[in-house]
Amino acid sequence: MRFYITWHNDQTAFPASREERAKLGVSLVEMVKADMKAGMTKDWGASASGRGGYAIYEATSETAIGEALQKYRPYIVFDSVEPIITADQIIESFKRATAKK
């Protein structure tokens, strides 16, 4: 299953020091890169504002994605975690919905 995720930084969880904030930020993005190398994260991007972004994750279940995202908390808040349906799945759904019974 693939999931579309939107997220934002919880600024209250970040350290006050600029150096410590930068160190933590690099650490979080390195974790994303590790997930990409492992094949779990298929796409990831941050907004130019640096406040949030999106990710496409692949997991076997909703439980598995929830567990995988735990390592980013409390610094990252996940606004939505939505299963993705492919174009072919949507076409098949429309065909089933309009098929004669």
C-alpha cells in the first residue's frame, strides 16, 4: 500500500539554539534519506518555507505506516496519512460501479 502524507514541523519541540535546530533538522532529513534508500519512502519534499511538506510512503498496512512514522515524533506532526489508489484502480472502480447487474 502507498500512502500520501502531509506534515509540518512542530516548532515548539525544536531546540532554541540555531545550531541545535540545524543539527536536529539534518538528523531528521538523514532519517528520510535512509527510508528512501530502504525503499519505504518513494518521494519526499519540503516546502520552500521550511515549515512542512509531503511524502509518499509504502507500507504493508496502516499499522506499519503508523509505526514507521513514530521515529519522527515529536518534531514532525503528520497532518494527513491517506492511502493512495492508482489510476488503474480508479478505472476499475468506475467500471464496477457502472456495470450492469
